Amino acid sequence: IDFYTFRQARQAHDGGFVAVGESSYPSGTYSDGWLLKTDSVGNKEWERFYGQLSQTERLTSVYPTTDGGYILGGSRRHFAGSPPRHNLDPMIIKVDSMGVEEWTYIYDTPYNEAVAYVIQTMDGNYVFGGSISVSQNGTTGNGNGRATLFKIDTAGSLMWTKSFGFVSSNHGFQVVKELPDSSL
């Protein structure tokens, strides 16, 4: 592994901390999502890596869940097609209290979408912000799409999507918050 990068950290259920990011291979071509758990003074307790060969996974958000686990948000870039396209898709991973993967949800289109920033909502389900692209922007490589919210149930299935704004390159949500009245 060539380098490690943290993207977000939060306090864990037990007073320690969890942090997410990525670990890159020496070639710099691929990386795995990375989750690190520490005690309350920063001593490493455990770490987990999430990824598949010939793909790039990055984690950018972590949120403690009511069942004692965590919901992780980020992206997966896979190299598919002929010629290969570097397709970026939003991804969330539900893990238990020790970081063991329970399920993964990936919103896959042929185009690049924004990374997922995920939270658990008051009803126990999950919402992440990102985008849905309808075409590829030839000059930037980014998807031409709309900022979108995605709601996922506790089993990892899509409940709904809601898109906002007009179609344009680089449209996407980067942060999601739930208000006391459960609106987003």
C-alpha cells in the first residue's frame, strides 16, 4: 500500500473514534475504502479495508447507526467496457460494530456520479446525497446530471430517489442533514 488518507472522523458509540478514507496501492491506480476504529485517546483498535481487484473504492463519510454499527459512504470507480470507461458510482456500505460488512449498495449508471454522503434517518433507514447522471460530459469526464437524494432501507434496498435542479456537469449533494421534523 502506497498511502492512507482520512476523509471523515466521528465519535463512536463507546467514546472512541471511527475514521474513513482510502488506502492506495503503489501503482496509484487502485485503492480500497478504509475504516479505522480507535479508543478514546486515539489508540488503534482495529481497521478494515473494503474493495475489489481492478476497482477503486473511497470512503468519504461515516455515521454511527442505532444498532451499534456504522453506515459508510463513498464511491466505487470501476474500469468496464471497451474501451474501458472510468465510471464513478456512489456507494454505501453497512457494517457491524467490528467493521464486518453486512451489505453494500451501489447506484450504477454508465456515467460518473457524485460520491455518497450518508446518514441514518430517524425512521432507521439511510439517506445519501449524490447525483444521477444522464450523459457523460466530454470535456470534463464528469457526468451531466442532477443533484439527487437516495433513500435506502435497512436491508440495503433502494426505497426512492428525488432529483433537484437542472441537468449540468458537477451537480450533486455533498452533505445531507435531517431536521427535527424529519425533513432533509
